[in-house]
Amino acid sequence: MDESVLSPWRDLAIVILAIQAIVLVAVPGIAFYYALRGVRWLRARMIMPLKRAQLGALRVQRGALRWSEIALALPLAVESANARVRTTARGLFDLLRGAQ
């Protein structure tokens, strides 16, 4: 076969393959572009509600810590006073026993 007879069909096949490649790359690229725009739009809209939620969580955490410290303060103070009294009594008892 003569090469000049098939060259237009070869050129047409190359053009068709190039168009298919462009479409196969462009469609996901366009979809990715708009998806990224949507994510950026959503992120811009969600900043303030998320900051309010974070502030609320911090307030709850601080309140829980404060109330847990208040709840534990009395038993710790009682136990500490009990240990001081026991130690003082033991020291006095040992002092008096050794003085006899």
C-alpha cells in the first residue's frame, strides 16, 4: 500500500485520540476544580460555627475542672487534717512514752 493513501486517516486518528485525551483529562479536572471551590466555600462558612462550638467546649471543660476541684477540695482537706492529727498524736505519744 502506498503511504500517501493512509496518511489522512492516520492524521484523523491522531486528532480523534488527542480530542479523547483532552476530554478524559478535562472532565475530572473541571470536576476537581468545582469540588475544590465548594470545599473552600464550605470551609469559609463553617469557621464561625466551629469557633463557637470550640468556645462552648472550652467553657464546659473549664466548668467541669472547676467543679471537680471544688468537689475534691473537701475530702482532700479532711484527709490532710487527719494525717496531720495522727502524726502529731503519734509524736506526742512517743515523746510521753519516752519521757517515762
